[in-house]
Amino acid sequence: MVELRHRCQVSEAFAVTAEADLAALRPRHVWSDAVVAERFQRWRQRLDVLVVEVTPLPAPILLPWRDSYGGCKSWVDLGGQPAGVGKA
């Protein structure tokens, strides 16, 4: 089973194309300056940023495990909105 305790929604998306602009994002992520710089250089001096709002659910939601959830992934498709999640 997979237990969901929070709801996440992307509230903003933008690209950073000037390395000097990355310092302003420092309080909003957990990466070190070195990791941010490496990622910026890796993608040809561009970093795509997603601002994600996270809110607790009123009660945990249990979903059956699917093999498609496995592996190293940032996002997985739940196959629709689980009951009890609600809208923002």
C-alpha cells in the first residue's frame, strides 16, 4: 500500500536563464549551491523551476501499490485523483 498524507500542486513554473538569478531561490529549496550550479550548467545554462504548494490531507489516503510507482521518479501518475484529496 501507498499512504498519502499531503496534497501537492504546482502553482508556478518558470525558467531561470541567468546564473546570478539562482541565488534568490536559495531559501526555497534544499540543494547546495554546488548542486544548483551543476544542474544549471548541465542543461545549457537553464534551470526549469516548479513552485509546489504542499498541504496536509484531512486524513491519510491508502492506495494499492502499482509496479509503475517503483524506481527513481520525481512524479508518478496515480491514474486520476484519489477520493478524499479535494481541489485547491
